Amino acid sequence: MQPTENNSQPKHEVRDVHIRGVVTFCLCLAVAVLLVTVVLWGLFHVFSQQAERREPEVSPMFRQGRARQDFPAPQLQPPPPVPGSADNRYRPFITDSVDLETMQQRERYLLNSYGWVDQNAGIVHIPIEQAMEMVIERGLPTRPAPQAAQPKPEKRP
């Protein structure tokens, strides 16, 4: 075979893929994406203007740069003292583990000691072990069982 200078045959398979169709589809897709982008940008712009018109008039103080309100520093309360503890002074740097330990000490103290809940009403709390023994001895309080309703005799004519 002799090489020819004018080779007019394509360098790809022409029966399977139509290049013109693929290129046309890509161009149409790009135009559609561009068109949708422009439409959405326009809608965003319209909605933004509508939102600005609906917002109330801004106060003059806001326009002068005093929009940020300075809140006072939080006034934290000291932790409650541990009942029965000699160390009842304020401790400014308390961590969560110390808070948990303090709460557990307070709960243990309340569970294992005597004290008034409401002195005017005469209500006291007692150690939990003693309370459980009293429940075992006396039992739990119960309500009286409701009396069963007596069925009415049927009237026969």
C-alpha cells in the first residue's frame, strides 16, 4: 500500500457515535444551565428586595454603630455550702468534678443525717437506712379497697 497524501477518512468510529449530536447536546446543556442560573439570580434579587421592603425601619441608634448591646458580666452564684462541712467559704474556681463531688457530699449528708424539712409543719428527714427498716417493719401505706358496687336486681314486668 502506498501512503496517500490526502487521507479523507476520519480517525474515529463514525457508525457508533454522532459527534455532532454529542456536541449539540453539550452546548444545549450549557445554555440551559446558564439560563437557569440567570433566572435564579433574578428571583433571588427580587425576593431580597421584597424582604428589605418588609423589614421595619432601622432605629437611628443602630445606624450610628451602637447596634451591639453590651450585656453585663454574668453574676455567678457561689456553690451552696456542704452541710456539716467546716469549709463554707466561697471558692471562685470550681470545676465540674468539684461541683459533682460537692453535690455528692451534700446528698450523702442528707441521706445519712437527721434534719428538719419543714419545722413549722413538723416534717423531718431521717437517715435512709432507718427509713428502709421502718418501711420493712410497718409496710407501705395502702389505700382502702373500693367497695364493689352491688348489682341492681332486674325489674321484670
